[in-house]
Amino acid sequence: MRGKIAVVPLFAALSLSTAAIAQDGPVAAAIPQTVPDAQDAPYPGGTIRLEIDASDVQRGIYRVTETIPLAPGTRRLTLQLPQWLPGAHGPRGPLAELAGIAFTADGKPVGWRRDPVEVYAFHLDLPDGARAVEARFIHTSPLESDEGRISTTREMLNLQWEKMSLYPAGHYVRRIRVAPTVTFPAGWTAATALDGQAARGNQVTWAETDYETLVDSPIFAGRNFRSWKLAPNVTLDAIADEPELLDAKPENIAEVSALFREATTLFGRPAYDHYRLLVTLTDRMGAIGLEHLRSSENQLEPKNFIEWDKHDWDRNVLAHELAHSWNGKYRRPARLWTPDYRTPMQDNLLWVYEGQTQFWGMILAARSGLQSKDMVLAMLATQAGKYSEQPGRLWRSVEDTTLDPVFAARKAKPFPSLTRDEDYYNEGALVWLEADQVIRQGSGGRKGLDDFARAFFAHPGDGSRVKTYEFDDVVAGLDAVYRHDWAGFLRQRMQGSGQPAPLAGIDKAGYHLVWRDEPNAYDKARMDDAGNLNLMHSLGLVLNGEGAVTASQWDGPAFKAGIVPGARIVAVDGTAYTADGIKKAIAAAKGGAKPIDLLVKRGNRFATVPVTYAGGLRWPWLDRTGTASTPLDRLLAPRAR
């Protein structure tokens, strides 16, 4: 109305002002899905031909030529490098090691672009009538350990197909057919679980297979090779830095053979039709312990076979990875099985997949003689000691550590005693020991976790490769053996934080944790091998050979004094640092009031740091309760006949 002033309420004016400001800001762009989801349908183009030249071991270079046939009318192709790797439990495909990528269609160059969101995918727009795409690229294996795991030396290599091959998006990987060929250095021998191996000179081919089986069938190859038959359709294939390292004694190979007898006695029928126990004896190639349905990848210390007793501590990986053929490869958590290597894995049941495998790995190693009973008891003591004093257990559950492989990617951490690592392995094993003892005590010794393992993991012989399970299936399997509140038991111990130290299984099994002033056999062997000194249960430090701090226990004596990783102990009570010297100082301070004076260098500064600690040297051990045979003694005793 003319002559009147419009009055706008204050709150309305503010609202209009805020809206105007908001309209001036950016609006989120939609992120379209440009990579198709996997469908359970065959790749329509036909069999992919994969050729890898692995002969340049001097430079650690794998040259890949991959020919992907196309279905008529294909105008767009998306190829992927595997991202979520089986056994790694996380997205760690080595995309950064792929280089020199080029594509042609029927011999003519084709442009490509990497997906800006799903960077493991490569998009190709194809000309009309294209019949096949050829991809050429290089996989550059790490040459130094700070670049990643070294997989190639001048004596051997470990070829893992998923790190140097692309697959077409939109299909279950079991529905993609591949014909593989590898060229090795002259005179080398290759070992793998793939079928139909044939050699022509130094070029080796295998029968056509599906991409899932290919990825699950790595190769060890080298100039120094030896093979032993362990059982019908089971071989041990070993490659070493030097030929003399392969001179294993027959009685030691017999213990490896006994491992398979004990495993089949425990788990029942395997899912594999044949099995290759692949082993490298090296300190030049990177360490590995990785499971597969029909093989395993294992690295042992170079002299393991010729100094058998001395390397007792180092062989548990063989039993662990073999057990995975049943637990992890055939029986698998439903959300850890994925149709391709793009779909994220959900790791929250790794305390079954890995925790129970860690448990059975120790049991099978002792039962077969692959490791001595005393060494296995020492391994259990080390785990019990760690978790009895680990501050991270107050806030973080075992199940939460199953997600560590996804976001931590196994990198070093400043204070792992607080942050925790992948404790679902070893704390999981201690919980499964308790579950075994609950069954044995409740059933009067008639049943144990062995009965669960055979019922849950045995293969029915129907040709199936994977059978998945959920939490409720595990509970039902345990209930079928012995009625108990298994859901409550597992949820409390695996999903709860601030729980009591996981020692109940050890106690029920007739042993108890004690502390001594000398390391147990497992701790001593590992310190000798690494050249370090583990004082985590006394000063709260791990020191390398030069006195550098590589770990500091959260809220431990040294931590409270301000000594953390990155520091180096130069002197102890006025005397130049030695491992023996610091141990003597800790022993001398036991029960007293005088601190231990450490001269510490951090960066370019030196400081004398008094550390208040009077508890003496401490390493964990297991002592038998009483003198008679215990349930744990009987659990570790051989079963196979």
C-alpha cells in the first residue's frame, strides 16, 4: 500500500540473509558410478591371454602383455587391477607399481583414462568392430624394503598374479577365463598349484583357468629348487638362496609330512585336490605367509632346513597357512567373501578366520613335531604376557582390531601397546583355547574344539570351493558340540573392551603365567634373530643392537621418563650402552630405590634421564600347575596314526 513502510521481522531478515549466503557457496557434485558392479555371468568376450616376462630379475621388472577378446559390439571396456587382495584383508593392491601402460585395439592405439574415483579402474572407449584389446604394462617390483615387499632377487621370485594383471569389470572373477604364460630366467624351476604345467625352454604355460583360481595360485620360482612328496597329491616345494640350504634331513621332512596327517585328522576332508607347500629359504626376498586353497606362500630363515632345531621358532607359519585351506579359504566369513577384487571386504569375523587358525597352527605344529611342545608353550607364554599388560585392551576390543588391515595397512605405529595392532590373531587364539577348555571341562573330557573343527571345516566332497558363515553359524556349530552361552561368551571376549587378561584358557588347561628373569625360548630366539633386546615387561622398551628405541610401552617406566621411539640409549649408569650392561643395571636395581640413569640421545640433544624401576628383569613363561599331565599337554599331543 502506497505511503506505508513494510516491516520485516528480525528473524525473517536473518533467515533471508543466511539463505543468500548459502546460495553463494558450492553445491556438491554428484558422483556417478562409472564402474559396473560384478554380475554372476561369464565374461562374454572369451578367454583372456596373459603373458608375463619375468626374466629381468636384475632389475625386478615384470613385462606384461594381456590380450582381452571382446564380444561383438563392445564400445567400452573397463579394466581393473585387483584392489582388495585375498589374505591381505584390506585394499592394498600395488597400483603405484604399474607403469608404461598402453592399450591397442586390433593393433591400433586406444586412449585410456583412469577413473577419478575408483582409481584402480581404467576406462577404454573402443572403435566400431573392435575384436580384441591388447594391454601392455610393467610391474616394477620393489628393490628395497622401504619401497614395499621385495618379491624378486637374482636367485628367486614370487609372482602374484593379482599384482600384475587386469580383469574386465562387471563380472564375478570366477566367471572370467584366463590362459597364463610366464617366461622365467633360463635354468629356473617354477612351482605353483595351477594345473597343466608345460615348459618350452624357459617359457612355461598352464591350462586355462578362471581368474579367481589364478589369483589363488601364486608362483615361487628360482635357480635352487628341491621338491619332496609328503603325501598323495601333496608336495613341499622349496627354493633357496644357495643350493646347500636345501639339504634337509629325512626325519625333518617327515615332521612336515606329519603336519598334513594331523591336519586331515583334525579337519577332515580337505577342499583341495592337490596341495603345494611353497617355501623360500631366504633373507633376500621379503617375508611372507599367505594362504591359498591349494597352496601356501611361506618364507623361512635361510638356514631353517639345515639348522632345524635352532629355527624351531620360525616354522609355525607352515602349520598356520595349511590350516587356512580349511579355515579361511573353504569356510569363510560371508562378508569376507567378495565376487571380485573391487568389492570391499568386511573383516569383523577375522577372529574366527585368523584367530582360530592361529590357535590350530600352534596345536598342529606341536602334534606333528614341526615345532617342539616347549616352543609352542613359549609362544603361548609370550602372547599371555603381552595381553596381561597391554593398555590398549582397556579401550579397544579384539573385534575392532579386525579392521586394522583396512585403515592401518600394517604400517608401523608410535605406540602399538596403546593403539593395538591386529590382535585378533593372538588374543583370538587365547580365547579359542578357553573355548576348547570350556568344552572339555563341561563334557568331562569327551569333546573339545577338535569336534567343532571337524564338523565345521570338513569339505563334503561336492566340488564346492567356498562355504560362507556368519556369527550365528559359529555359535550353532559350537552348540552342536557342547551347549553353552557361546553368543555371550564370544561377544564379551571379542566385542568387549576392558576385559580381564585372556588367561582363563591357560589356567583351565593346567598352566599359569609366571615371570622370570630370562627370556622364554620363543622370545630368546626372536631376539637373537632380530638382534634386538625386548624389555617391554621391565623398563618398557625394545632396543636394537645399537641401543635405539624401536618401541616404548605406553605408561611404562621409560615412557613416563620421556623415552620414546627415535631416541637412542648411549650409556647406562655412566657406562657405554651394551645389551648385557642394561640387563645388569635392571637386575642390580631390583628392590631398590635408586633410579637407573640412562644417557639418551634424541635428535642432536643428549640428556641424562633417570628411570624409576625396581621390578627386575621380566619375561613371561608358562608353568605347569602341579606335576601330572595337564589338559594342555593332552591338547598338544599327536592325534594321527
